[in-house]
Amino acid sequence: MVEHEFLGNDSNQTGQQLSGPSSDYIIEVARSAVLPNLTYAQVLREVELADDPTYLNEFGSSLLTRFEDGPKDADVGDLDDAIAALCRASDLTPDDHKDKPRFLASISSALKARFDRLKATSDGQDAIAALRRADELAPDDEVDKPNWLNKLGMMLYIIYKQSKSLDDLEESISSFRRACELTPDGAHRASDKADHLLNLGSARYELFANTKHLKDLDDALESLCLCNVLTPADNENKRIRLFLLSQIFSIRFDHHNDTKDRDEAISMQRQAVNLSPDDHADKGQWLTELGGMIFRRFEANSDLDDLNDSIAMLEWGNNLLNDGHMTKPAYLTLLLVAFQRRYELLSDPKDLDGAVSAGRRAIALDPSGQSQHLLAGILHTRFVRTGAMEDLQEAITLSSRASELPCDRIASRVAQLTCLGLSLRLRFVHLGDPNDLELAIMILRQVCELQPTSQIIQTNIGGLLHERYERFGNVKDLEDAIAVLRRANELVSDDPVDKTTCMNNLGLSLWARFRILKEATKDLDEAADLLRQAEARIPRNSPEKSLCLHNLACIYESRFCAGGDIRDIEEAITLLEQAGKLATGDHTFEASRLAELATALHSRYRHLNDISDLSSAIASMNAAVQLTPNGRPDLANRLHNLAAFLLARFERLADEKDLKDAVSLFSRAAALTPVDHPNKKARTERANASARLLHSKQHPAGKHKEQNAPGTSKVERKAEDKCLIM
């Protein structure tokens, strides 16, 4: 709040005068009495004008000035003498004298100074009483009356902060309001009126904080807006008043949910920031607060301009904040989240890098915060995009640490453990360690105990059980996965993405069961229906769209194999090509899509015998192999199938280079297949058979054998066909 000190020493007052020497002479004598450090007692004994009210008021005011200009620990003797002199001046002045209100205001100033030093409640109450009396005696056109009322409001507010009595607060508001009403409009009093309005708005907001009546909040904003209008841009207090106004607009938005209030809050904060030089100690804090406000607006309206603006403000503010600032880790974490949101919208890998950088800076400043879990999620996402194993390893380390930290919110613990479980699952997919898969299942079952009705958690468990079936071939895992996913599909979720994921995973598990039983065509039809529904629910710009199209294509391919309807394989190829157009640069997905497209093209080749399909299948599978890093379990399978396609083209065109390449690839595939893999024996035999074939071509035993052995025997080709796709 803003206080004005008027000590009543204005010698140019007009109207009734006290009898005796001139005012100028008396004031000069009073001021000269302070110089030799005369005490009030000495004045009473030695000074001829000791009973003159003007002299006593000026003497007391000069003592007060000397005390205020002195050191902070100065003795209060000057204050005591000042109060005594000022009180005597008032006592000697009749109530109808024009100077009486001034003298009372001077008493109040001295009492407040002693109250500030000694904290004696009686001084505060006496200061209030003096100002109340001055208010009663002074006419409304008294030039200083608005300032006396402002001082009265200040004292009442200070007493309210001690007593917590709303009566004191309401009287304070009344005094501030009257000060505003009595301050004339015009440039010469605009500064005073702005100060009074600031105090009135602040007190009204304090009343709202107690009563929660929205009218009090509206009144506070009305006063503060008028204060802002009267405060010029070059006023040193303009910036602080804009910040206060921004905060209260934000509070009203929280209560009214009127977006105009949110916009005003952001506008005021931005104006305040623009008025602050870069070297101001608090500019970093104000910028990060502005970035946070704009980000919350983005969360409500999804305006990309707001997201870009919030990131710019948060980056600028965090760069200005000292590392020791208590809010810096939180605002670095918010910057991480903002980068993550923009990546989800635009798929720009630079945003992932920005999020990682912000998260690492936040963790360096506060290892106990939630940044570890959030950064783990970002690293998980970046790994999915780039395949950089160090990102996945770091994500698992961070998730493990985050899950060990104290956490009093179930939702936060669920998020931490889920991220850890899914990262372990990814490491299993890429490195093939079954311990990672077992640990992931165990962790997600713990999560399910924390939130048993969560659709997405049960969906994740079902997906992991399906993957364990794929790895070890235990049909019970697949049946358990289907059962869990059916339960999950019946649950209600607030997030439509959860439902889509559940339908996708259930469809894939039913498709897997069809591949085992072959006879349960209803599983295949239900899987196709579920994947169609899931694909229709996913927005075109979502990275999940291409994955769902890929999965649906696989089901159509299986239905073609089961029923032989050429329309199914045509649809599978179309879907895989659509998925390729929507791909977001995820090398792992693109390798899988290309491998599946190669398989579909090969199937159509075998049905229609169009050699261009076989050549396209070879090109696609070769591209998939190039995108598959060493160590991936899928590499052996893709090498084997590429070899099989080349062998098929050799049988058609008799180009020995295709046979040589096939032999090399069969050998590599067999070598990379684990000893305990169910196809290890078949792949080894296929590699040996192709090598024998190449040898027979390079070292023919006779013309008759050459004519009867263009490739392999019918029995050998049948075995090859059965082993073709793994």
C-alpha cells in the first residue's frame, strides 16, 4: 500500500490565524530549536514561544523528520518529544481553528512512526483516533483531507492484519474510498488518486480473500484498473501495478471462467515484462510466470501460436533466472512439458531435444522433483523415433529412480511405474532379454492394483501378455491377454485414445489366436472389425494412425491366406502404402511396415504370378533389413524372408546372382537365430539346402541333372514355402 506523510508544516495556509508573532517567524524559531538538540522539556523552560501551537507543531514535526532521517536504530527520544510537542499544540488549538486537523494529522504521523518502531498497539490506536478526529473537523474541500483519509485507511489496515477483525478492514476500505472520492480529477492530483485507488483495490481484494464474495473481487479489479489508467508508463510503480492487476484478473478467471479475464491477465503481465529491463533481478521470474499463463491458455484453446509464445517466454525466463532461484526447476519442467506438447502436434525432433535439455537442467537443480519421470517419458519417445539405445537406457534409469522417491499421489506413482514398465518392454523388444519382459509385467500388475478400473493399464498388461506369448509360444499367455483385453474394452475411459488402444490390442490378440487355431474364423472377422473401428477413431495427424493401418493390413493379409479372396490382399497392400505416407520418421515402425508390405506383395505375386510384385517385395524387404539394427530379434526373420524372395526370383528368372545373395542371407539368418528359437532347425536346413543348390549350379554333375533341377525339388520347395514367413 502507498502512504503519504503530511506533517502539517505548510506555512501558506489561509484563513483564521493564531494570535501572536507571524507564522514565518514562529516556524523559523521552531526549526532553529531543533538544531542545538533542544528537548521538549527544555523548550518548555527556555523558549518564549513554548505555548504557541504553531511553534510546537513545527518543533514536533522537525523532531519527527530528524528521527526518520537518522539511523534505523536511533533512540526514540526524539519521537517521544515530537509526540509530546504535537499533542500540546493540538490541545492548545480550539476545534474550530483551521489548523486543528493539520495538527492532529501530525500527531498521527509521529504515533505511527513510534508504532512502527515499538509495535505498541496503543500507539496504533491513538494514531487512528487522531486521524478520525481530523476527518471529523476538516471540511471535505480541505486539500490534504484525501491524504489524511488514505493514512487512516493504512493504519486501520495495519491494525486489521494484527486483529483479523473485518470491522477494521471494512473501515479501512471506507477510508480509502472516501480518499478517492475527495481527490479531484486532473493531472496535478493524478498520482495521489492512483495511489489511493491502489490501496482501495488492495484492501478490497483482502476482503474478498476473507469473504469469497465475488462482488468484492469485482470491486477490487475496478479500483486497480482505474489506478492503472492514472499511472503513466514512465512511472516507476507502473510495472508493479500491472503485475498486481494481472494476478487479480487471473484469480477472477479462476472463479468466473470468463476468458476475457484470462486474456487481460496475460496482457497486463506482458506489458509489465516489456517495461522491465533485462538486467532487472526479477525479470526471469516474471517471464516464466507469463510463459506459464500463456501455456495454460494453450491447454484450453489449443492455439499453436500460444504454445510457441509460451515456449519462447519460458526459454527466455529460465535463461535469466539464477540456478539458485527456487522456482527455476518447476519452470524448466513446464518448459519440458511445453516442448512435449508441440512435438505431439508437429512431430519436430528438435522439440524432443529441447524437452530433453530442459528436463536434464531441471534434474540437475532438483533431483527430487517430478522431472525425472517426465524426462524418462520424453527419452522413451525419442528412442521410439530414433532407435538410440542410450535414450532408452537413460529412460529406464530415470523411471527407476522416480519410482523410489516418496510420492503421496496415486496418479503420479501410476504414471512413474507405467513409464518404467513400458520402457522395459521396449528394451525387451529390441534386445530380447526375457527378464525385461517379466519385470515389465510384474510392474504393470502393481500399477493395476493401484488403479484397478483403469482401461489403459489393463490394456498395457494385455499387450505384454501377448508379447510374452509371441516370445515363448505359451498359448495360455495369449488366452490371458484376450481375457484381460476384453475386460479392458468393457471399461469406460475419459480418454478416447485409451479405448482406441484397447480395441487395437484386442484385435491383434484375436488375430494371433486365429493364426494358431486356423479354424476360428470368427476371431479373424472380429479382429478386422475392431481394427477398423480403432483406425476410424484416430485423427489423421496422429502418429498412431499409421501403426493402426499397418496392423489392419496384417489382418487382411491373414484373411487372404485363409480365404484366398484377392480383394483382401489388395486392401492389405493399399493400407500399408497409406501407412507409409503417414509415417513420422520412426525407423523401427518403418522397418516393420516395409517388411509387411514385402510379404503382402509376395503373396499377391504367388496368386497372380506378376514378376513386378516379386521385385517390389524384394526391394521393400531389402529396405526393411537396412533399417533394422544389429541385435534386433526381427533381423534374422527379415533376412530369411529376403533370401526366400530372392530364391523365388531365381527360380523364375534363373539369375545366379539372386541365388548367391539368397545363400548368403539364409546363412546370416540361421546364424542370428537363437539356439532355443523354434525355427532354428528349419532355418539352418534351409541355409544348407540353398548352399547345396548353389554348389550344384556352379559344379553341375551332368546335363540330365541340370535340366531336372532348375531350383529345388518339389519336396524342398514345399518346406521352403512353409518356412517362408516367420
